Amino acid sequence: MLTLSEACERNKGPILAVLREVLAGSTQVLEVGSGTGQHAVYFAAGLPQLLWQPSELAENLPPLAERIRLEGTANLRAPLALDVRDEPWPVTAVDAVFSANTLHIMGWSAVREFFRGVGGVLVPSGVLCVYGPFRFGGRHTSDSNAAFDHYLRARDPESGVRDFEALDAEARARGLRFAANHAMPANNRTLVWRHSPREA
């Protein structure tokens, strides 16, 4: 039986509404950390003009591949094995990267590698969209996010809800310029950067 994430079911509609706007000019999307594949299947179906490339850590690929085989559309590719620490990433140039609920799970060194990899695969003017909980000015956006951050750090001190300012510094170092902050349900955000390497 395929794993079902209730959070994915709740947030996929609002995320798709943002992606329809942000990815209007895109053609190929790399999703980093596709998890159960529910987002990949839903977004590929909802954005048929895009070629959607899911990815996951090698040990998590089998159930993801099975969902895509059973539920995927023609524009949804078979998933790639991708660890953000890979150098280079096993993809050709893309004009969009999407990732949901990943940066607070990774250690900070992996977060930095995530931005390095994104900077390496995004074409000029390409777009990066990241969904999840974030802190701004060192403050959580809700008590529930603060509690979630405490839970994450107790489980793994290297993980935790990330500060926007720290993420933006990593993005700018890779030629990414912040473009938008979309408020989402459950105190989450979709953050958008655009690749402008000539200004880096």
C-alpha cells in the first residue's frame, strides 16, 4: 500500500495555486525531496505544460517510483536518486526547482549544499520555490511553529525551522535574488528566488 501524507493532501491545492503563477514561464521543474510523490503527481497533472522531474534519496526511491508508475501523467518523469550533497547533481539544466518541507529536516551543512546545487542547475532567470515553515528576524510566525522547531531540534540538533535571512544569504551567494514570500495555510510560506548569476 502506498504511503499517504495527510499534510500533502491538505497543502497541495494552495501550493499549486502559487506554482501556477510563479512557474507560468517555466518548462522543466526539478523537485528536490519528493517524499511520497503526492505533490509530484498532483502538480504534474495540474501543470501539464511542465516536465516534472521528482527526486529523492536513493533509499527512499522505491515507494516514490511506484506511486509515479501507478498515478503519474505523461509529463511526470521517473524519479532520480538525488542527495543534495552530490556534486554535481545528476540533472541537466532546468528553469525551475521546487522543494517542500525539506530544509528544516536537513542539517545546516546540507541546506548550504542544497543552495549550491540549485545554483548549479538553474539556468539564468530560472526560479526556485521552497515551501515550509520559516522564521523571520529570528522570530517564529506562530506558537505551533515554535513548538515544531523545539521538537525537531530535540530529535536532531542539526535540524530545525530555518531563518529566512540565513537562507537568503546562502541564496545570494549562489546568484539567487529573493522575489516573493507567499503566505500559506498552517503558518507556512512559499519563498521564491530567481537566478541572476550576472549580479552575484
